[in-house]
Amino acid sequence: MLKKFFHQFASPKSYFRIATKIQNPFLLIFVLLYVFALAWGLLFTPEDYIQGNSYRIIFMHVPASFVSQILFLIMAFCSVIFLVWRLKLSIYVAKSIAPIGAAVTFFALFSGSIWGIPTWGTWWQWDARITSTLILLIMYLGLISLHSSFNNYEKADRFFAIIVLAGVINIPIIKKSVDWWSTLHQSASITLTDAPSIDPLMLAPLFLSIFSFFGLIMGIVILSSRYEILLREQSKSWVKSL
Amino acid sequence: MKFYFESINEIFFMGGHGIYVWIVVIVLFTTLLLLILNFALRINRLVKEIKTFSQIKDN
Amino acid sequence: MIRLFFKELFKMVRQLRSWLGPLSVFVLILVAFPLTQDIDTKFSHQTTFSFLWIISLLVIMLSTEKVFLEDFDDGSMEQHLLKSYNFSDYVSAKVTSSFLLIGIPLSCMSWLFLQSAVAMTNLNLVSLLSFLLSNFIFINFCFFGNAVSLKRGSLLGLLIITPLLFPVLIILGKMLSAALLGLDYSNFLLLLLGCSLISGPLMPFVISYILKIHLE
Amino acid sequence: MIKVNNLSFSVNNKKLFHNLSFAISEGELIRISGSNGSGKTTLLKIMLGITPPKKGFIEKEFSFGEKEFEFLGHKNGLKTYLSVKDNLYLMDLKLNDKNLKVLNDLSLLDLMSETVGNLSYGQQKKLALARVILSKARLILLDEPFVGLDDDSKKLLEKFLFNHIKTGKSAVITSHIDIDLPYSEICLDD
């Protein structure tokens, strides 16, 4: 019953129809919302008394690093669905997330490095969070190169799903172990987790920016999953009659 | 909500930290723009290709 | 099962370059390391140990680069899949034989190098044990990475397994620093033992599943 | 012995075959023919259970893996850096009189301590075929067994297949080359 429902509702064809319809308004709304949140954060909030104005990078850095991890979780969720129910749509979505995840993770690392220059005095520190984010980036890149190295799409899909699951199990382990490791050498001068009790004036735009950035990235995911579906279902009759 | 800065100059420099903030903003928007454009262009090209191929097959 | 193991061992022994080559590379690097130092500088424990672990890992990656590719290319992997024994037995026979021929010599050589490089008082047995366990885990994971990137070069497998091995490296480092400070390090050793006890029996199943997909 | 029901298979949305049904009974030789890339090897692999089919199923009288069948693909499964003798050891073949006689018929006996990498393609193929010939399997599946064989060896293999069928066992082969044996054909071309 459930399987049949899934197959009807979540066929690439009907997903593609819905996605084409909602994609542009979806993207537009969240781009505007994000620009609004950024403008609010960058121009309408007071200066942080420790870090000065450079703290404003938080409105770009925190959403990016949050979304980079959420994207991996979504990818893992899609892979589970693919492995259990053999739902093709889910692996299309999972595969189309990988390059976006890599880009977002790269941006998170980049903005963190830039932020580090004025606040820590160095652009890189071997602390737990940064190291595990770097590993996350490497995993995204590995996944992309994994899928592109197979000629047979079905094999590639299955390998992709398996490696995503291995990766998602791996992430908490790495996080935990890297946390553990870094405590021995040195404690990071400023950890991002316990920021000095954020002012509500800054908190509201921060939450808004996280939410709208997530929406924006999901819009791009819809876009790229449409591409993936077109690419993979080229020979189907419904694609030809578009 | 209160506008924090007093002049355009101040928006630019942000007390010496402006360069970091604006670099990040520029990189962010180029990344997003590249992602969106990349996929949108790819979709357009693929749709065109599929259409021409099916026309050739039909004829 | 035992027969299978002897066959794999036989194949490996006869193919000298698959195990003697990596071992010689290891020795060469061991020689090269002191050359970069002044003759009277004493190596620190931490550096020497990290150096040995990383080099062992690299040499094991080097030596396992083509373990499955050969059988895949000449078609004997298909034959193994169709035989009456479990396919995972074939994998564990391969893992065991390369642990015997590569892992154990590597551990012994690392241990000998340690004796010559730094003065060890209380860590003799433990360091040997840690080398054996870590090399066993490395071999298991390298086989896993190798199975994933069977025909696509070793880069892909490396990308996948290296993150998986970070926790092991961290445990090793923690164990060493605890031992150097004179603290109790047995719990780290037990953790390492646990890792190898889990990966030892589990990995052959995972690897054989991946190889089956490749054979399709 | 084996019944194939409504088998379908496709790679990357490209259909190889569709709704294929046939049965192999005892004492029958089946020849699978078709143009390049029509899925002959894939069909063999599906019958062996290595590749799962997209649709359809296969009924088997016995389960694979009980020495009831023998398979030889394009690849010979030989170790090129080992000698012929060592390869026979890896194949679990004992060097008793009966086996040695067959090896002599294949003119491999003089080459026992030669490294396989130094043998010609045809000689390697014969060595791989020796494993099939010396097994007591009820069903043998051969992928292009006649490629690279000289006339004498080809005749020998045909004779072996003939005797094999006569004793109530079955065989499946894929081949471009015509053979002098009674067979039923499965053509994979549309």
C-alpha cells in the first residue's frame, strides 16, 4: 500500500511537474528574504563590543555551516529511502545535493577563515569544528568523484547511497573524536558554540538568515534535482514530450 | 530597528573590518549565483538537446 | 576456509612485488627520516610515533592498491563467487594473508626502529601491540577502500577511508600521550582492541557485498 | 533443469532483452547467439545469479555453488605469474592419471612448469577449459569457448561437449563460430 502510494506520488514525472511550478517563486521568496535578513544583520544591528564589526560575518557563516551539515543528513535520509524502497527519485535528489553541499561547505570554511583573521589573528586553527568541517568537505568531493567514476548508473547509485550512509555514521564519530583530540593540545581561543550571550537584537536576524538561507539552498536543490531527473530520464517518453 | 551606520564611508569600512565582511558577502553571492546559473543553463541546454534529438528521430 | 587461506598465501608469496616492494619502501623511508636530522638530535617520542603510524598507513595503502583488481581482471573473482564457500571467506583469507606478510613485518620493523631512535623504558610491549593492532585496522580499512574503488585507481578509496581512520589515529595519539605522562593507558589499548575486533569479522562482509556489486 | 521466465534486463535505460523465456532440460545444448552488445554475457551472468535481473525470475533445480555447474567466461581466471602446475593447484585439480591424460590431450603436459604468462592465448584458454572438462558438473556455461582455439582443440572441445550431453548433462554456450553439434538456439537480436 505504502509502496504503491510512494510510487505514484514520488515518481520523477510528477515531482518534476511540481518542482517546475514551484521552483521560481520558491527561489524568489527566499532570495528576497535572505537579502532582507542580511541587510538587517549587516546594517541594522549594533556593533559587537568584543569583536567589533567583523562579527557581522556570523549572518553568512552560521547559516552556511548549519546547512552544510543538514544537507548531508538529507542526503543520508534519501539514501536510506533509496536502499530500502528502491525509489529512484530519492537517489536523484541525493545526488543533486552533493555539489551544492560541497559549495556550501566550502563557503562555510572560507567565511570562517576570513572571520578568523580579525578575531583570532590567524585564518586557520586546527580545532575540532574546523577540522571536522574540512573532512565534511572532503567527503562531499569524494562522493561527487565517486558517482562520476561509474559508467553504469545503477551501480553508481548504490555505491553512492552506501558511502553516504558510511559517511553519516562517520560524522558524529569524527566530531566526537576530534573534539576529544583537540582538548589535549590546546583549547580554541574562541569557540563558536558558546558565543558571549547573543543580544536579542542580533539573534532575530540570525535566525531569520538561517531559515531563509536554508530555504534558498533548498530552492537550488530543487533546480539541480530537475537537471538530474532530465539527465537520467532522457529516454522516457514524458521527457521527450515536454 | 535602527539604522546603525552614519555615512556610506562607514558602511564601507566598518571600523577597519569592512573589508572582511564585504569580501565574504561578495564570495557568498558569487557562489550562489554560479550555482543557480550553472544548473539553470544546464537544464536549458539539455532540454534543447532532447528536443532536437527527438525531432531528428521523428523525421 | 583454511585451504582457501593457504591458497591466498601461496599466491601472495609467489608474487614478491606485492609485499616485498612495500616493505622495502618502508625501510627506505625509515632510513631517509634520520637523514633529515642532525646526528646528535634525539627524536621526540611523539614525532617518532606519529611518523611511524603515518608511514605504516601509507605503505599499507601502497601495498593494497591492487589486491582485488588482479583477481577481478583475470576473472578468478567470479569463480570465487560461484564456489560453495562463502564469498566473505575469500575476502578474509586475503586480509589475513596480507596481515601476515605485510602487517606483522611492518609492526616489527617499526618497533625495531623505535628501539634505535628513542630510549624506551616502559613502553616496549605496548608499542609493539599498538603497532600490530593499528596495522590490522589499517589493512582492513584499506581493503574496504580498495574494494570501493576497484577499477578507478586508489584515489577514490583513499578519500573514503582516510576520514574513517581519523578516530583510530586520534586514539593512538591519546594513548601515547597518556603513556608518556605516566597515566593509565590501558583503556585506550582496549578501545583499539575493540576497534580491531569489530572491524576484523565485520569488514569481510561489507567488502564482499561491495565486490558483488562490482561483479554484476 | 533450469527455467527462465519473462526475463528482462536493461542498462542505463537501454533495453538488452525483454520477456525472455526458455528452459534447459537434461541432455540439451543451448547456444545463445546475437550481435555484439546484445547481452549474451549478461544473460549468462543472470543465469549464474551474479547479476540480478530487472524483471522475471529463474527456477533452478539445484542451488549454485554445489559443484553442480561450472562456468568459464571471457576471462580465464588464471594467474599469469604462476606456473601451469600452480594454477592447477589453485583450481583444486589433483594430478592423477585420469586428469593428466586429459591434459596430455590438450597438449599441456609438456608445459607444466612453464609460467602461464609465457603461454599463447590459445594455450591459456585450453588450460582454463581443462578445469571445465575435468569437473563433474551437471551444467556447464561457457562464454565464447571457441575463440582462439586451434582446430584440434576445437574438435576436442566439441567431442567433450557431445559426450557431456550424451550422459544427460546440459550445457549453455555463447558463440559466433558454428559448431557441429545438435543445439537449440536462443537469439537475442530483435
